[in-house]
Amino acid sequence: MKNKFVRNWDFNPTGLRVLIIVVLLLGIFFRFGNLDKKVYWFDEAFTSLRLSGYTEAEVVQQLSQTPVVGVEDLQKYQRINPDKGLKDTINSLALEDIQHPPLYYLIARFWMQLFGNSITASRSLTALISLLALPCLYWLCLELFNSSSVGWIAIALMAVSPFHVLYAQEAREYSLWTVTILLSSVAFLKALQFNKKKSITRKVSAWGIYAATVSLGLYTFPFSALVTFGHGVYIWIVGRFRFTQALSAYSLAVLSSFITFIPWILVLINRSSQFDKTLGWTNLAMSRLAWIRIWSRSISCSFIDFNVDSRTPWGISLAFGVLFLLLFTLICYAIYFLIRTSSKPTWLFIITLIAVTGLAVVLPDLIIGGRRSTTARYLIPCFLGIQLAIAYLLAKKLSLINLNFRKKKLWQSVAIALFLGGVLSCIASYPAEGWWHKSMSYSIPQAGRIINQASQPLVVSDASVADLLSLSYYLEPKVKLQVEPRCYTCHINSQVEDKPNLSNVTEGFSEVFLFKPRPSEAWLQALNQEQYYTVQPLYKGENGVLLWKLTK
């Protein structure tokens, strides 16, 4: 997409080029460093469960039939099973995890078959995929701005973006989703260019490529439909609200993409009751203050993230609040500057990328309540649009010939501050076992270390399957478990009363532990009335006590 302002603003300051190269190298290092040191948390345990080909229902049934199990019995559901194939992985998703289409999981299964079942192996795939986002982002910048300067700054910002680094080290599909968003956006802009050509063959092939990228996006994450809808809004507005030839071609391409997605659409329809089971938490009420705090973190985490939360001392929180206001002001100015100085097709594309997904996620929270928009990974298209606007602002300001010395130094300082903020954020999270996006399982490694200190320990638990599978990574082989696991995505024991069952604990162990992350009030009340054992709280994690010691 040509831009009348970009003809003379590719710059070549050696210092900035060196800085960008260093930042890119650091970004690669942060993505692949300490992959096995981060807690393999709740969601990732589900990833490995799906790759193994088992369903959660099978895990609950099999574990409930065995009085005492070992760590290996749990790890069985975290490894590729040669007796189960791709069909079983797809079936596991289709029965219990319908909001996760199978593309990433099929790729990951092939990857694990090649490189093993370790935490490093499972996460290295997403780290590698995240690197593909960098050239895709650069390509998108060339299409939008016709400037390599914007591209280099954009990929440098992404390279050390705390958000993108965190999810590059996560065995989930969100790095792949980022790549498909960028690819479909590039393919869309290319198709619009070829749509002006006379060659029918080129038009058909260009829109066919776009349709393929849309299909890939849909089979990666369903919110890709919002990005695709944004492309349609863009064509509609650029075409002055008329049914143009471009809109017709776009409609046919999208229709063909959704036809390829029909198999999973049928799954979504037939298993729609699963949405309440797996996504019911998004409807939970949240105070407006907490909503604003988490939203502030979500917006800022693309550039700076030091894991500030409700437990952070107020003085530090206040300092980061001021920092957020400065960053938010910069984002608003970048969007304003983009609209004022770039061509309408350029700024409109970025605005639709931000606004369509943003409004679709935020408005339900504001109208009917809930916490959908506090889930940062749902806002990846918004983050990409914001990063494009910031990259354009910096590239333009740093290259303007008529900008006075002080202003140029100011914008150089802003660029360095953004890069430095990303690098320092990544340094802070690099050695950490957990971060805000793993809050559900942040305390599990320490719970495992406490249990391992016993000579012959038994763990009694009615925790969810994913919590038990996550814990299994941090237990030594000597640890035995007596479990009645709870379903999170299945319905086997959904009617069972939520209370600990300590009436038939196996004897003969040196120490007996009770493990239950995030217990409900009803469960805790039942525990306080326990008559068989004396219950001693042993370890309080990020979400309250999750480990108790039982003594007679």
C-alpha cells in the first residue's frame, strides 16, 4: 500500500540499526532461554493431554479406579501414546475443548513425535513459530507503509515485547494465531492490489491465497473470524459503502474459507453446551476497579511488564500507574498521528485491526458484565495494531529532516525507552517460574518441592485433572497419590458434592498431604469440619492455601 509520506523517510543512522540488531538477538535469546524452568501450568497440561489422544473423561475414569497411583501414571497422559493417533487428538478436542480448533495440536503432535515429550520440546515449537511472526510483521509494514524503517522498528518492538515473549514460551496456539493474523493481513492487502489488475488468473490466485490464510486462522483460533470481519469492514468503508468488485471477491474468498471450516463449525454447534463448561469463567462478575487494573496491564504488557498485581506494594503500583498513563498517552498520540499523517487506506486498516476485535471483546463486558476482555491473549489483533501505530510514529519522527535537534533527541529517547522497557521486562520474567498469565498454577512447583521433602509421601487430592497433571512434573518418583480428580472440560462428576473425601485414606506412608488449588468456600467449610484427621495448612500460594498436612 503506497503512502505519500514515505518516499524520503527511510533513515540509516548506524547507532539505531545496531540497537535494533541487538534487540532482535535478545528477543531470540529470551524466547528460547529457560524454556523448561517455567511452570508447566494448567492450560499447557491440557495441551499435552490433547496431544496424548486421551480425553479428560478417560483420565478421570482410569485414575478413579486405582486406589493409589504413581507419578508415572499421571505422566502417561502427558506423553504421545503410539496406540492413539491424530484422530484421537482431534476427537479429544471435539468432545471437550471445542474452542480450540485442531491445527496447532496436529502440528504439535508431529513435533513431539520427532523431539520427545519434554517441556523444552513442547515449548520450543511455539518459540520457533513466534520467530516466524517477525518477518510476517516486517512484510505487513512494507505493504502498509512502503518503508523498511517502520518494519525494522516494528519487529524490534515485537522481539522484546513482554507479551509476545511470554506466549512464545507457552505450549499453546497463540503464537501460531499471531502468525496467521499477520499472514492473512498481508494476503488481504496483496489481493486488493491484484484486484486492480486485468489478469483474472492473478486475481483468483491472490484471493485464493487469502482464503487459505483465513482457513488457517480459523483452524488455529476462532477469534480469527473477527480479524476477517475487520477486513470486510475495511473494504466496505474504502469502497464508500458500496458493493464493489473488491467486496465481491472478498466475500467469495471468505465464503470458501468458511466452507473449509464447516467440519469444526458442526462440532461447535453439536457441542455448544461445552462453552458453558469451559468458558463459563468469562461470565464471572468482576469489580470495575479490578477490571480497569487488569485492562491497564493488558494494554501495557506489549511494551512493559513487571508482573504488577494486587499484591504489589502500593508505592510500586503507583509508580507503574504513572508509567502506564505515559504509555497510554503515547499510544493515543500514535493513533492520532497515524490518522493525521498517513493515507486513509493505511490508517483505516490499522484502526479496524484494533477496533473490531477490541469492541467485540470489550462491549459484552460493559453491557452484560464478565471478564472476557481481561484475557490478554484474546486481544492479540489489538496489540499488533497498536505496535504498528507506535512503529510508524517512531520511524516518522526519527526520519523527519525538518525536525529540530531537541525533538529528534526526544523521540530517540522514547524509542530507546520502549526497547529498554521491553528488555528489562524480559530480564525480569526470564528466571521466574511463573508470571501473571500462569497465575492458576504459579504455586505448584513449590508445593511439589515441599511434598518431595518427605521420605514416603502420599498426596490425597480431588483437584482438577489439569492441576494434578501439572503437579506431576514437580514430584519425585517416590511420591504416591490417592486421587478423585475433578472434571474441568468433561461432565463425569459434575454432580458430585464439592467436599474433600478423607474417610478412606491409604495408610503406611510417612506423611500425608492434601492438595487442592483454588478450593471453593463449600470445600473449605467441609474441610474445617473434618473428623478423621487433624488438618494443618502447610503452604499458601498466590490463590490461597493449596497444600495441607494430614495427621491422625
